[in-house]
Amino acid sequence: MKKVLIGLMLVLLAFPLTAQACSCIPPSAQESYKDADVIFAGKVTKVIYVDDSTGIGCDEPRTIVHFQVGAYWKGNARVSMTLHTVENRCSCDGYDFIEGETYLVYAYEETAAGWGTKDGAQLSLPDDGRLNPDDKILGTSYCSRTSPLLWRLKDVAIFGKPKEPQQ
């Protein structure tokens, strides 16, 4: 039995398993409110997969997520909002949105370079659009408080009366 255990340990050491997982504890609603650039409640109307992988060591497709916004609490929100993220599978850098679901989104302004435009090149998008590396975009992450709206009703109560999005 001892030889079997030693043999198993040697095999595991020779062929280490790579486990990539994302785990974090989101900050409080108050901290998240302070840090976010835009906070809104919106229904996902469309998720567009830009590519198969970001190339960061795991399959995490970049996605463009379109929302129909019903209310917002911070920043400038329009009736239609777009978020650039990745389908969060291992890096915590994105969020896996589902069409038809309504979310409370904590969005952060960043440049398109952080989302995938590299070396000063434009990024062609599936809808014939283009992004330059210095273009401003909104993103979010698994480690923010972005979640289905029903999970964050206490946050909404803390923020108070929402504003109506602009056309």
C-alpha cells in the first residue's frame, strides 16, 4: 500500500494538475459605489462573442454585452448601454452574462487596450465597428458586486431613489 501511495505521489508531482479558478469576496456596497464609474440595473438584450479566447492561458472569450437600462444610481446611463468584458471562466476579469436576465451592474471605465487591442492596432468587431486602444469602454468583473438584480436588492435600498436613464 505504501508503494502505491508513493507511486501516486510521484505521478502527481511529475504531471501537476493546473487548476484555474476565480474566487474573491466582493467589497461592500458602499465601497463598490465609491469605486464604480457607472451603476445601473439593466436587462441583457444581446451577448456578442468577439473571439474564442483572450490568449491569457484559459478560454475566456471577449464579449460585448448590450443592456436595456431601467434605472441607474451613479454616472451617466443611457437607455441602451454596452459593456466590454470577457466570459469569466478563470481570471476574475469578466462576467458571464445571460441574455434576458436583469443585472445590477457596477461598471468601470477603462481603455480598449486593456480589453484586447494591442500594439496600437484597431480591433475589428463583429458588428463592423472598430475600437482603438485608447477608446474608452465600460467593463466589469466577477470580483465587483455585479450580479443578478434580485441578489442585490439590499444594494439598491442603500443607494436610494434611482434615476431614469437618458435617451
